[in-house]
Amino acid sequence: MAKPDNRADNDVHLQEHINHTLAKLHAAEEYLNEHAEELSAKDKQDIETKNERRKESINAFISEKRDESQK
């Protein structure tokens, strides 16, 4: 039997995702700043690329949170 669709706590879950992703983004930026000279060009690019995806995810979470608050 399928669970009923309960979206009452979506706002909370979305905020948790935003906070978690922001924490990962900042940790990666700090790591890059502290260890950039030790990393290969590929490793630096990989971290920067992943952070760009994180920023896109954060924007998507914020947009979804706005949509949820209007319902």
C-alpha cells in the first residue's frame, strides 16, 4: 500500500538540503584555498566543476522552496 503524499514538512527538508549543500560548497572552497598549490590542474577543475553543480542545486532548492511556500 502506498503512503499518502504528505508535503507538510517539505519546507524543512528543502532547507536541510540547502544547508547541507552550502556546507559542502564552503568546505570544498576552503580546501581549494588551502591546498590549491598541492592539487593537480585536473583535481582543481573537478572541485570547481562540482561546486558549480552545487550552486545550481542550491538555486533549484531555493526555487522549489519558494514554490512550496506558495501552495
